[in-house]
Amino acid sequence: MSKKTFEKNKTVIMSDKYLSESGVQGGKIIGEHLALGSFIVGIPFLIIGLITLFSIVFDFFITNTAVIIAALLLIAIGLLLIIGGYFIYRDKHVKN
């Protein structure tokens, strides 16, 4: 516990309890933004990967190994981001 004295002899006592509660609230806000960011970034990755995979299957353009690997990586990254965002969102709301 710390004590600070300001002008005109006003004393402010900062408790460790309030600081820890503030840190928890900050963590919740960061978690909420992280979950939202994962959804916002994950969905376009997944859509671009699926469009590329469908164009490979239906032979819309010439494909090579690099395009196939890139499509699979985009799908995997998109799915992982969406799943991670879901778990962060779910854990935040279940523990309330």
C-alpha cells in the first residue's frame, strides 16, 4: 500500500486490491479485443483459402504446388484463428 500526498494536504491511499482488480478488468478487455480480432482476421483467410481451393478443384486457373500449399495454409490459419477466437470468447463469458 502506498500513500501519496498532494497539494492542500489531500491524501490518496492506493490499495493493492484495487490495482489487482484493475489489472483483471484490463485483461478482460484485451481478451475481448483479441477474440474479435481473431474473428475479423480469420474469416477472410478462410474465405480466400476456400475460394482458391474451389478454383483448383474446378480448374479455373493453372495450378502448381505452391498454389495448393498456399490454399491449404490459408484454410488452416483461418480455421485456427476462428477456433482460437471462439475459445477466448467462450471462456470470457462462461467465467462471468
